[in-house]
Amino acid sequence: MGSNVGLTKDAGWQFGIRKTVPMKLETLWKAFFSHRGLGFWSEGVDQNFSTIKEYSHIRTKWRHRDFAEDANLQIRFIPSKNKDKTTISFHVDKLKNESQREMTKDYWSKVIEDLKLLQET
């Protein structure tokens, strides 16, 4: 620790991760927001999204179980040129410190890894 990776001038600490999965945009979106899909990623997420643009992105608040305060969460869905793959991107900012950034990294890295389970529907 101590490298200040992820420290921004205005938004506190942040973390982002993305992955391209072999699913069409609409298929991934529907699976991601299904009851089963929400079970993979929605822990600590305020499901009263401040922004929701279908097949594009959401914005909301998120709180890791070990945090006292909320962070901002944005999830983007980006279709590939051939339309058979979609990149999903998670970005969290307004984290309090580097320790929260590391916990956020661990949480969302596991979510990214678990996306393969959504393909098994």
C-alpha cells in the first residue's frame, strides 16, 4: 500500500474493472438484472437506481458490508462490434481510503469472475 493508485483529486479513492463476456448485450442485461443475476452482484447496492438507461448503464449508491458510508457505483454495458460479446464495466468512487479501495477491488473482482455463471442459464 501507499502508492496512491486510485486516488483522485475530487472523487476520493476509486476503483474500476471491466471484462468482455461472450454474451449479446440484451442477453447479458436481462441475465444481470434477473432475480438470479442480482444474487451475484447486488449486495450493498441501493436498487433505487439514480440513473438507469436500458442496455447502457446504471448509477446508484453502494456500500460494502464493512463500510460506514456509501460510495458511488456505475455499471456500463458496452456491445462489441460483432454484437456477440459485451464488455461490462464497474466503476466505484467516493471511497474513503486505500483500504476501502482494496476491499472494493476484492468484491468487484469476484463479481467479474462470477459473470461466467450467468452464461450457464
